[in-house]
Amino acid sequence: MDAVILLVVVALGGYIATRIGAELNYNWRWDKIPNYLYRYKASEDAWVPNLLMQGLFATIRITIYSSILALILGVILGVARVSENLTIRMLARTYLEFLRNVPPVVIIFIFFFFLSEQLISALNMERWARGIARSENNEIWSFLFGDMRRFPALISGVIVLALFESAFVGEIIRAGIQSVPKGQREAARSIGMSRGQELRYIVLPQALKKVIPPLANQFITLVKDSSLVSLISVPDLTFKTIELVASTRMIFEGWFTAAAFYFVICFGLSMLFRRLER
């Protein structure tokens, strides 16, 4: 049955490709795509990443850094949501409700123009990054952040994406904490544990098992949501694909390749988190 389903899917894909070529009179140029993955740089006598691979690496970096930051902020927000202090609870809830009920595109523009841009300007980050880009020993910086001339844009994307995703992570953490039976918290306090010790030793270890599946799903969603930062000129995979399509008119080849990259990343994470859950 699996073989039959696979055959049907392949046949359907071939039929769609044939119809696209017939109806749109589209000239497929798949042979050109490898040139936009890697190119030969004569000055270095080596193959270097081209548009699509540059975008893929940028997407991976943005996903990793924004995931770490979103997890840290989300844990803080989740703990704040169950705080005994009413002011802290209301501030956390206001933040979460605002971000969860406003379209992500609007949130990204708000944070970019009113927070990220101001922070980068205040820290004079652009001049610092260009200084590193002009230096000779910048291999480590390039490995961690890519082209340092685009470092401010990368950091902007990480910040706005992490702030947006942290709202959902915070709600997941809050639900996990509240799923721990109340009797266990009372038992912790009865033996003299403080609020912090109760969270550290009793509540959070049990909540962790329960929040792994929804957190895994949220991080996979974050990979797909990372494409939104292309709207603020962050050179991720979507942004680079737009450049490729605009310059070559290889519309289907470019977007199908980008979709394949996103699928591989998300499917790989899905398999990884499935093993982690077990």
C-alpha cells in the first residue's frame, strides 16, 4: 500500500508539472539551480555558497538563535503567568495576549521599527559589524553569523522573531506548570521549600515532560515563521529566493527548491523531537 501511495504521489506530481508546462508554456530550467547553490570563486580557488545556500544557512542561524532566545523569554513569561504577584501576572498576560491576537506581520514591523532598529542604532552595532567584516581574521564570526555586513539585519530578525514566538512558548510553559497537581506544590512547601525551590525541584522537572511535544511543534512552526523576516530585508532563504526569481525568472524552480529546503529542516526536526519524546 505504501508503494502504491508513493507511486500515485509521484504520478500526480508529474501530471502537475506537465500541465504547468503545457498550460503556461513554461520552460523548466532545473539544470541552472545547482549554480545557485554553490559557485566557483576563482580568487579563493574554492566552491562557495551561492544565493540559495546563503539563504539556507541564514535561516538555520536565525532559527537556532531565535529558538534559544524565545525559550528563555518563554520560560520567564510562563513562570510570570503563574506568579503569586498580581502585577507580574497581569503584565505577562498583557504581553502574551497582545502578541497572540495580532497578526505576526504587524508584530514584526512594530518590533523592527520601534525596538530592533533603535537598539541597533543605540549600540552602534552596524559600525562594529563592518569593522569585523573588513578584518582578516573573521572566520569564527562568519561561521556564527554569516556575512558580517548583514549582521544588524540578522540580529533584527532574531529579536523580532524571538519576541513573537516567546508568547506562544510562554503559554505552553504556563500550561505545563499548571498541569502539575496542586498537592505536590503544597507538599513542597510543607517541608520548607521556597517558591524558587518548588519550581526548580518539583514543578519544572515534571512540567518539562508534558511541554516537550507542544514545544517541538512550536519550534517547527518557528522555522516556517522565519520566512516572515524577509519582509524586513533579512537575507534568509525566502529573501534569497525572491532575489533569484526576480533576476532569473525561474519561478517554479526557485520556490520548489526553497520549499524542499524548508521541508527537510522541518521533517528532520520532527524526527528528532519524536525520538526526544520517547
